[in-house]
Amino acid sequence: MGGSIRLGTVFGFEVRLDYSWFVVFAVLAWNLSRFVFPRDYQFDPATSWVLGISAALLLFASVLVHEISHGLVARRFGIEVTGITLFLFGGVAQIKGEPSSPKQEFLIAVVGPVVSLLLGCACIPLSWSLAALPAWRAAAALTNYVGFINLALAAFNMVPGFPLDGGRILRSFLWQVSGNLRRSTRWAANFGHVFAWLLIAAGVLLLVLNRDPGGLWLIFVGWFLNNAAEGAYQQVILRRALEGVPVSEVMTHDLPVIDADMPIPRFVDTYLLREDHTVYPISLAGEFVGVVTAADIRTLDRDLWSATSVGTLAHAPDETALIRADQNAWEAFSQMVESDAHRLLVMDQDRVHGVVCRESISSLLQRRIRLRLQLPRRRAPTG
């Protein structure tokens, strides 16, 4: 993931910081240090800056705990969680796969706001106790802020607009009633659009009537949520269109397997200059020994080509560029997006089956759209 920095792992989840996090962290820390703590608590500048930076860090720690709770419940239901990313608007747990029932959807969604609510309810009474001790006044102010911000986080996420937690809770109820995941997602996404436009309208009013620059932030958040609602709905549609399609139906089967003893000049003339593949499997006596790409050839001095065989450059394929033949087109597409790859080598037990690319998946979707193929409804399980 090129736009983020890896921090480490928590409970087995990889935690990353998106570059946009640094922007909002700096703005938040500056606002708290220059205005909130000096104005509301009359702290001196040095104390205010310590508290402002600490409060901003604790806010994102709270967001991280919120997202970890989603990931732990999802994992409990056997749904893979690849990691957690903190970014401009908070955080997101990267959950691979949809819940298999409305109950799973509800429990995965509701745990986040519940955890934030518990953190808020724990911090605020603690801040009252600390405030009674003059020496702990700064700690009381910090704890009070963290408590109220967690309550606000819980309340905001309970707004019934997809893809917020409240929107997912709403989708779970609609899914239970209608038995149709796609339709339930569309309704929940519509609520998300309404809430987003209300935020944008509120931001415009703040700017026009009060000349409050905070209106810009509301407009920005509303714009983001509006796009996120539509994107989340489209992802559900895309997933349902591709999950039932095995990789074998969208891959190219005629990927040539190159003999390891083939000289480099012959390989270049016969394959690289005539075909459009970016990776070629190499075999020795019928056994797979690795792959070679055009980039591997470029790293070799041209004067050495005639004296070098293709097998000399063979290496194990990158794990992020591999997919099994028994996986589906949605898994292939998701993997290509995550690894920023355009093609995946389809392999199983050291046997190369072919290659799947984004273009072949896109062609499949276009054919379905042209033919208006109706996908089977995913109904809520009964009982």
C-alpha cells in the first residue's frame, strides 16, 4: 500500500497510517493546543501543547480500538481482516468478505460504537475524580476530552447511513426483513447520501451565515461520506457479480511455459517481442522452477544474453502476484487492487494454469451488463 506507513501489528492485524493522517493530526493538535485547552482550562502554552498533542494521539488510539473491535468480531465469524488503516476521517478495518447473515452484520457493526461508548463512559467519571485533585488538573482535562470525543465518535457512527456503523446496522435489519442484501445495501446507502447532503448543507450555512471556516470541514466530510456510500454499494454489486465466477473462466489458458535451457536471445525474439505476457513460467524437465519477466531480462547486460539461459534468471514468483485456480474472480480482483497489480499468475501446487488480468474481469462485467444478466438474490438465512 503505497500511500501509508506500516506501524506494526495488534492482535494479528496490520496497522497502517495513511499519509492523510498526518494532516488531520497536525490540524487537530494545533487547534487543541492554541484554542481549546487555553480557552476552556486556562493552561499555559507549554501545558496546552503537551495536552493538545496527547489528546490528538489518544483520539486516534480510540479510533484504533474502535476498529480493532470490528476486526475481532469479524474474525470470530471466520471473516478475514487484512489490517486497519488510520486516515484523514478516522479509521477503517479492511474486512475481506461480506457477513453471511444479518446477525453477523449487526454484531460486527454494533461492537464499534459500543466500545467507543464504554470508553467515553469510563473516561468522563475518571476525569471528574481527577479534577478534585489540583495536581491532576491537566490529566483531568485530557481524560475529559478523550471521554467526550469517544461519546461523539459513538454517536456519529450510529447515524443510520451506509457505510457508517449505523448504516450497517440498518442494513442488517433491512436484510433480515427483505432477505435481499443488494436491495438492503441500496436503501442503507440512500440514507448515507441523505446524511452526507445534510452535512454539506450545514457546512454551507456555517460558511455563508456565520463565516465559520468549520463549515469547510463539514462540506469535506459530507462529500467524503457521499462518495463512500455509493462506492460501498457498488462494491457489493461488483462482489456479487464476481464471487460466483471461478478464476478459470476469466484467465488466459495459453500462457507459454518456457524451457529453462532456452537462450535469452531466442526467448526475447520468440516471446517478449511477439506476445503481450508480462511473466513467463520456466520449467526444467517438466518441473516448474520459477518465472521470468521482461524486467529480469533488462537487468542483464546485453553482452551476456547469448551466453545465458532463461533458467538462470528464473526466480520464485511474488506471493502477491499469485492466485489459486480454485479461487473466484472477486478474490482475484481484490488482490490486484490491494497489490496494485494488473495480472496474477494462476497456480496450484507448482503447476501454472494461466494468467488472469484486470481486462478479462472488466470484459466479464461488461458482458453481464450488456446482457442484463440477473444475479441470484442473496437471501437472509432463516432460523
